[in-house]
Amino acid sequence: MSGLGLSLFPGIGLLDMAFEQEGFCLVRGPDLLWGGDVKRFRPPAGKFDGVIGGPPCQAFSALRHINPLVGQKHGNMIPEFERVVSEACPRWFVMENVPDAPLPEVEDWHVTARMVQDVEVG
């Protein structure tokens, strides 16, 4: 499988690297790490085969129970991921996150969750 993908919350690009190794050409969306703001980003509709991303997980991390301030920096960015997927109208999307994060809800999409361990994917 290959195609053109949009990467949201790319950070240092580890998820991107996996998709690129499988033949995808990725466009990286804005990321706070590089001075961008996904809240101001509006993707073109119908240009991307897929959207990938891992919204910040601090609000749902197990560490939030140890330090309540952990989740306050970024808050829940999953709604921004959902919005961009909805606006981009891709054929598929993959959202990576921690086990306690809510599943994305995008209108007209059926979402399936699957726990994947690092040893399963190399």
C-alpha cells in the first residue's frame, strides 16, 4: 500500500518514518514542536489518501494520576485531529495514542481500536 498522506502532530516523525518505509509520501502538518498550530490549519479536501497522527496524550496518560499538571499543557487535542480528518476527507486514518485516550469520532466513519505492541510491528 502507498499513497499521499497527511501527518498531524508529527513531532520528531517516528510514526511518519514507519509509513514512509512502506512507500507513503507524507506531508507534515503543523506541530507545536516546530512552531505550528493545528488549530489554524485547514487541509484541502480530497487531496490525501490517508491521515495519520498521535495527538498529545498527556491528558490521558497514566502519569496524570501522579502529577495532575501533566495533562494541562496541551489539553485534549483529539477534537482537532477529528476536525482535520473530517475536513481532509481521506479514504482512511490512523490515530496513535495511549490506552485511556478516547477513540476519535468522525462523522460518517466507523472507528475500530486495536492495541498494538512495539514487538508486533518491528
